[in-house]
Amino acid sequence: MCAPASTTYGQAVPNSRSSAKPRPRESGRGLPQSKTWRMHMLLAVLVAFIAGAQPPNIVMIISDDQTYRDFGFMGSKEALTPHLDRLASKSARYVNGYVPTSVCSPSLATMLTGLYPHQSGIHYNHPPPGNRGFNQMASVKEYLRVRSRSYYLIKSTRTLPRILANEGYRCLQTGKFWEGHHSNAGFTDGMTIMTTPPGQTIGGVRTLASGKKTAHGNGDWGLKIGRETMKPIYEFIDECAGKTPFFIWYAPYLPHQPHDSPEKYFDLYRGKNIPAHRIPYLASISQFDDTVGELVNYVEKKGLIKDMLFVFVTDNGWTPGTRKHKSAKNFFFHTKASKRSPNEDGLRTPILFRWEGVIKPATHEQLCSSIDLVPSVLSAIGIEHKMPGLPGVDLMVSAKGIANLKPRPIFGEIYPGDASSLGHPSRDIAYRWVREGDFKLIVPHSHNGEKPWGGYVEKTSLYQVRRDPSEQTNLSNNPKHQARLQRLRTLLDNWWTPGNNSAVPKPETTDGHR
């Protein structure tokens, strides 16, 4: 078996816009390297082999800021996504999927932990003092120290990579990651190490008030994946193939702004009567689609496709508006009712599972959520008992064609990007929402007498989203729908009533006790 090494390796392809030498990918840093631990990993693989089981390798592909409609397989007449369409054609396709929240960090945390933001405590992009507060700091040391205060949340929580590593998997983090060093979430290998990539031009870098640069906190070196190179993933596959099962977290900074894809992607959309404000976004979608095609082709070329479980989801939606940034090229602000909002354009996502010979390609209309990803992946491996009590359901039963997914309500919660405190999501909750069948209820929350954050809705709102996906007609005062409104409100309150933060991990005291 190929145990994680204690050295660094895996040079990335240099950025064509920078002469700086890329940082190597790290392997096994921060994990115990004892002989007992290595033997435990070897034993896990041997037990599976003796039992006749072949655990799949796993690639989780996460699109960054892409609205659910903007895929060919979801019916788009604009977005050119041939590689994702091909992946979808071979997948179980859940076309009414949701993420619980519509901003990057807490949405990604749900995919790692299988928990809602109010359960994990990771409900923000930026812990206190918030994005602006971090920018006003002068010392890199102070910034890293204050930022690290929040890492106990992910460190003290069961995560998918932590469980997989205990079962003998090597787990690679690439792309977006908000929880400091990749090992904080249990990855054995990774690209995010909370240092500043020299010459980085797309995210990953924060400039402090002193002019000093440091890691932004959203991925640093990992943000090079997809935009500049795929080599760290290919090297990782080569090292693991035929030796140990592996898990890859592919969460590139695509199609996220800046929408600065190579001109060939812009050319795909020019001269087609597509509004100018949509073309930069669509170009980045096609660039992302190409990277997915390259990754799947590499797996096929290596002869690993039948042993590979592909999972696809978006972290949140992003619909380009017509308002243009004054100075940044190709920068159009997103519409209000998309990213960050409790609306469909912010929350909906397709969810795909592909595993040749095991999963049956089919379209599933039932509601589901990214909260279901962790239990589904664990079920595919046969270790769902390793993380009992998760709120999601196992989608593998329906993906394999064994039984249909039972109808159920889907829940979620929206917060500001900056947290006011750690461990108290109730202090910041802005909206809770629930969808059951065709109807969706949004309940706003205000604090200190102020209007609900974001101003998306100011009063309880009920929408028939199948007929009204843009949520223009509020039915909350319609006499015909009062019973339904009350039922949805009861479901929502039974799911979670703000004020109960008991599930959130508590920070360690100075003596190491909780």
C-alpha cells in the first residue's frame, strides 16, 4: 500500500502570468506517521480485500458560483458544457438538489461534515473580526493567529476525509478551502497551507493595512487548480492507482470571478445574441467544463473508470446582473436573488453520481440536498455506520435503482458573510427556509431591531417554486394556502429553532479541556 509520505512533492505547472516557482503539493503533513497508524491503514485495506469488497475511489467535483440552470443537461440554451453533459448522461441525476446555504465556506463545510451550518458552527466566510476587520490588520502574525481561532470547529468535527483516511484512503484537497491548513479537515494531502503564493493573480491573497500580503483564507495555493494546472491531481492519481483507495476534493475557483478565462472561451459565445453581461460568466463555465473533461479522460486513460465514484454539485448559485464594476474588466455584479440569498438561484443545484456498473443513469425529480452527500458516499463504501446520526439521507439506494427516494422536506439557513461571534449561529441567522413538494417558505430573522440582513424578504414568504421559480408571487396572505403555510412553519421550527446552539463544537480551554 502507498502510505502518505512525510515529505513534499508534486510541483504545479508554473503560472503563465508569473515567473514565481509554484509551491509543492504537501503529502501527509499534520497527520500522525507512526507505525501503528500505518498498520491501521493497511489493515483496513486488507480487510476489504479479504471480504471481496472493492471500495471505489472517489472524486468530488464542486462548481464554484454557478446557477443551477446553466448546464446543457439542465436545459440551458446558452451554456456550453459538453463534458459535464457527458458525465450527467452516465450518472444518476438529481435535478432538484439544494445546498442549505448560498455562500461558499458554510456550503463547502456541509459537504465535508454532513452537517447544517448551525450544527457545525461554520456559518460564515469570515470569522470575527470579519473580512474588513482582517484587512485593517497590519501584522501577518496577528492575522494568522486570529484567523486560526475558528479552526477548532472543523478540527473537532467528524469529516468525510477524516473518516476515509481512517479506512485506508488517501485524501487530496485542491481548490477552495476555508479552514486553514488542509489537514484541519482530515485530508492526508493537499494544496492549501495558509501561505501566500508568489505572483498569485486570482484570489488567495490578502493585502493587510501595512501593505504586507498573506493568505486570504479561502484556498491559497489550492486556487491554482483548474485555472493554471491539473498536475497535482494527476500525480496523486498516479501515486495511488493500484496501491490504495483515494478521495479527491476538486473544488476549483471556477466559474467564480474574476471571469478572465482565455479568449477561446469568450469566442464560444460571441455573435450568438447572448447579452454581453452573461458572456464572461459563460466563458468561465466552459473553462471549468473543459477541466472536468480532462479529469474524467485521465481517469479513463488510466483504466480506473469502473472503480471510480464521481460526485458533482455546486457550492451555490451565481446569476450575472447588468451592473458592471467601474474598473475591473469583465466584472458584472450578480443579481440580488442569487448568491447569498434564500432564493432558488442561490440555493438550487444539480447533484450527480456516476459509478459505472453500479449506479444506473436516470433522472430523479425528488428533492434532495448536499446534506445527503456525506451519508451517500459513506454508503457507497459500506461504512455509513462510521458517522451515525447525520441529518442527510443515503441517495445510493435510489442511485443504484434499488428503490425510489421518498418525498421529504428540504431545509436551509442563510447568514451574513461575516460572523459576529463563534459558536453562536443564532446571533447571526438571517433567514431559514424549507421546501416541501412545490412550495417553499422563507422566514426572515432580524437582530437588534434592524431589518433582516440582505433585505431579500422582510416578512414570511411562501412561493410555489415549480410554477414561480423566480419567486415573484408571495402567497403567504392567500387564504387558500394558510394551512400549507402553517404546516411548513411547523416543519421549519421542528427542524431548528434559533436559540439552540447546543450542537456547535465548543472551543478548548487553555488547559486542553472542553
